[in-house]
Amino acid sequence: MSKINMTTPIVEMDGDEMTRVLWQMIKDKLILPYIDLKSEYYDLGLKHRDETDDQVTVDSANATLKYGVAVKCATITPNNERVKEYGLKKMWKSPNGTIRAILDGTVFRTPIMVKGIEPNVRTWTSPITLARHAYGDVYKNVEIRVPGPGKAELVFTGADGTEVRETIHEFDEPGIIQGIHNKDSSIKSFARACFKYALSEKKELWLGTKDTISKTYDRRFREIFDEVFETEFKEEFEKTGITYFYTLIDDAVARVMKSKGGFIWACKNYDGDVMSDMVSSAFGSLAMMTSVLVSPTGVYEYEAAHGTVQRHYYKYLKGEPTSTNPVATIFAWTGALRKRGELDGIKELCTWADKMEKATLSVIESGRMTGDLALITTLPDPVKLGSEEFLDAIAEEFNK
Ligand code: NAD
């Protein structure tokens, strides 16, 4: 059988622990036998990040800007324990944060749905994709614990010295105050990434904020989305047959719970933080969530939403059998290679991705799955497979 040829390399970002082990297995069993893989490889494993003073992370993000599509393995974000465990020179920053900043990107998380792993919300028959704005608001706040009576004011001093002042509250007792901010440019990038991704997925886009109460701050999000939509995307949305829909955040939540799914939900930073955990747990499992970082210029980085599955890795190192779920990582590869196929007009890559995803889901639907899924499936008598056996079953199904 001849292998599928690629024209543009995919940026491959390797990672850490159990997911690094799965990464190689997925390549060996599901990719390399079928595709003449062209990749520009970056080792984002913690040891190599440390050796390169984290330059490798920056280089991989720049390569993504150059080529347009990347696939990333989960990586360790170091804390004190990791600094000791790996003898690091420094507590390097989160690679995902670094890459997101360079790509100016928005993260879209989508659950992988399969018969036998049923969402807790009965009406959700299609996946809900959550887009979280990842800049500002309460995550870059300034807070003061007010000790006692006094006046709190909001003051802006313009570059020319002009002052704008608003009274926040005249305190007659102790209390608390908080200042938050956002930037038009960041909201615009967020809006563009959302509209671009909605077009690329051919799905409706929803946005909800609290603009009835926050008449300037939340209102600004609505205004910018409206403006970007009207001037840059309206026509293409009409041509594609999809819609952009704004509603109050409370109404959005109520509608989401009663919906069938199948749309993209754009959320402000905090709403996205809270709602993405609700949506992902209600869909079943973190190991079945994919994640793609999309830049406002249309650059894509695919990954699994979960971490490096540290607990399983230590078992693996001791030679114990592990049953780590590789599905989200497989879908990161299929997502990235399908996108490469679309951009380069290589139909065979897209077909391979569709078939590989279908084979993966078929194996689960046949009752064979990893331990995490066996615990929550509604299928009778599930068979628990180790990661490697599970991947072999997928390859066998694919070859049929
Ligand atoms: P984790 O996602 O690795 O694990 C959280 C829980 O979910 C664990 O109980 C784990 O057993 C289970 N789980 C997750 N994925 C699974 C899978 N594929 N199969 C079976 N079970 C699975 O998160 P953590 O334990 O909080 O973090 C471990 C490491 O991962 C940390 O060093 C952290 O910095 C890193 N991390 C990386 C990313 C990323 O690169 N995108 C995201 C989150 C965490």
C-alpha cells in the first residue's frame, strides 16, 4: 500500500510523561503506516525545554505561525516539585501560555461524542464547543481590602494628563474593592478567532455577556463582536448558512441546557473558566475533550484538553500495565492532519482522518475501551484494554 504524501510539514510538539509515551505509540501504529509524515519536530519535553532555556517553545510557536498547523502533546507546567524532580534551572512558564501569547490565540474545546458514553444532559446530541477569552478581567485584577470608612474612586489618567473619575463607593465600614480591565485589541482578536473558527467548522456562534448590568464593560464585548461581524464576516456567514447570535449570559446558559448542542459558545474569561468545566464534565470525560488554539489570522494548534496523566506514568515506569485513554490525542493528530489536508488540497489526508476517527469510535462502541471509559459507559459488559491493546484494536478496525 502506498503512503499518503504531504506537501507542507506539520509542526509537531512532543511533550511529557504518559502522553509522550502515547504520542510515540500513536505515531507508530496509526500514522506512520499510512502517511509519509512531513513534520517539523520540536521536543517540548521538560528536560529539553530546560536545556534550551525554553527557547524551543518559542521556536515551535514561531514555526506554527510560519506553516499554519501544529499538533501538540501535553506538557508539564513546572511547579516547585517539578523543579526538584527534574533539577530545573528555573520554574519555566506554562508552554501553553507562551504559545497562546505568540499566536494571540483563542482555545476552543470540544467533546468527542460516542455511543455508550452518554452526556448527563439528555438533550445534548451534538457536541458543544466552548471558546474562552484568555485575557484580562478578574485574572488580571487589582484588589484592595478596605480597612474602614473612606471613599473608593476609579481614576483614569490619560497620556496627556486628563483625568476621568468615578466614585465606586463611599464606605462607612470595612469592605473590598477590585479593579479589572480589558483591551479592545484583545477582544477583537478573540472575536476574529471565534468567527474564523465558526466558519471553518460551519457551526453557529453564540456570545453571552451581562451587558444589561455592565453597560460599559460587558457592552464593549457585544459592540466589538457586532462590529467585527458586520464589517468582516457577515457575508461569509450568510454564504455558509450559519448565524451569529448574541444573548444575555443568563439566557445563554438556560438555552445551552435545553439545546441539542452543535454550536460554538464564546465566553468571557471567567464565564469560560467555569462553563468549560461544566460542559466537559457533563459530556463525560476529560480524556474525551479535544482542544484547538486558533489565531485571529487562522493558524491552528491541536491538542488534547487533558494533562500528562502523571499517575499512570509512574505506574508505567514501574512496569505496571496502564490503561490511559489516547482518544483525545488521536483526535489532535487527525484534526491537525485533516486541516493540513484542507489547506493543501490533499483529499487523502482528510479521508484518512475521517476513517481513523471512525475506527476509534467503532472500537469503543464495540465495548472495548480504556479503564476511564469502562467505569462510566452505559454499554453492557465493557472490556477494559491497555493503551497499547486499544491502539492495536483501532489499527485493526481501520485496516478493515
Ligand atoms: P491530567 O489531565 O493529567 O489528569 C487529571 C485527572 O484525569 C487524573 O486523575 C488522570 O488520571 C485523569 N486523566 C486525564 N487524562 C486521562 C487520560 N487520557 N486517560 C485516563 N485518565 C486521564 O492533569 P493533572 O494530573 O492535573 O496534571 C498532570 C500534569 O499535566 C501536570 O504537570 C500539568 O502541568 C500538566 N497539564 C498539562 C496540560 C497541557 O499540556 N495542555 C493540561 C493540564 C495539565
